[in-house]
Amino acid sequence: MLTRRCLRWTLGLAPTLALAAPAPGLIEASREEPSVASEAGAEAACGDNLARIRAEGFLARSVLARACARSASFRELIAELAALPGLEVHVRFVPRSSAVLRSSARRGETRWGTVRFQVHRPEGATHFEGTVHCFVVAGPGAAAVLGHELRHALELALFGDIRRAPRVREAAAAAPVFESEGAIEIERAIRSEVARPARAERARPR
């Protein structure tokens, strides 16, 4: 989800996220989302398109690798982000109690860290340069939630403000937040694609 103040908010949260030991949610996510757990695994599936993504920490790299390997929808989303020069997306998994989340009910948040300026490309298209931060709550279904938040990162890069993106509605929540149908749809697609190989493995005769 994206907040109403996403363009005016500048991050200064590194000290908040320093954890002395892995939080229970992080351990749970690593059990629920086994993966090749390496940057090499993600690079093998998504190739050079990962140049825009900065996965912070073991869990973020692990889930990114799993999603790249198992979901065509996720790979297409990564390719769309890679096509936008000047954009950098930082991904970090946090426990639900993290101070970076404006509500403990949220599974993730995406917002501008810094936004520099709007880029006008020769073909007439425009996008915004800058740094976008995606915070994802560690837990089951982490790959799909990561895709949801990366879709919001793409919307910010293309439109500058979530309210300018197509098919956006204000979500019912304690704080004013916005949700897009595009993010909901890609989360569903990734969830299905990531689970498919696991279902096939369980169904295989022994």
C-alpha cells in the first residue's frame, strides 16, 4: 500500500531497522518460502533486469531468487522496472512490529526515498527518477507480497504519485492509504505461479 504523503517523505530509518537477532517473523518466512537462497539463483532467472533492485539482507535475496525462478509474472515486472533509467528500488523484509510500518495491519509499504525529477524520453513517454523503498512484512506468501509492493514501485516511477495511476482506490484503513488493482492482480498471479511447482512436487507418485 502507498501513503498519501509518499512524495514528501524522506527515509532516515536505518537505525530503526537494526536488529540484534532475527525476529520470529523472519524465521517463519524462511521456512515458508524455501528457495535457492542466493543472488546467483535470482540472476540466473531474471538476468540483467535485476540491476534496478537492491535486496537488503539474506531473506530479501532468498525470496527474490524464488520469485524470479518460479513466476513469469514476477520476471515481467522486474523487466518493466529495469526499463526505467535512473530508478533504484530497495527491498527490505521487516517484522510486523517494525517502526517503518505506519500500521501493524499492513503486509508492506512502498514509498519514495528520494525523487529527483521527471524524465522525458524521445518516444514521448515519461517516468520519474529516484529511489523507492519497499518494506515487506516477513511471513507466508512473501514472494507474492513482494511482487505487490514492486508493482507499487513501478506505479510511483511511472506516475510520480499513486493517485495518478490507473485503477486506484482509497483503501479502508486507519491511515489514508491507496491500493491499485494492478498490484492486487499481480500478487494473485505470483502467488499461484510460485505455488505451482510445490503442488506438482507433492502430487508426484513416489
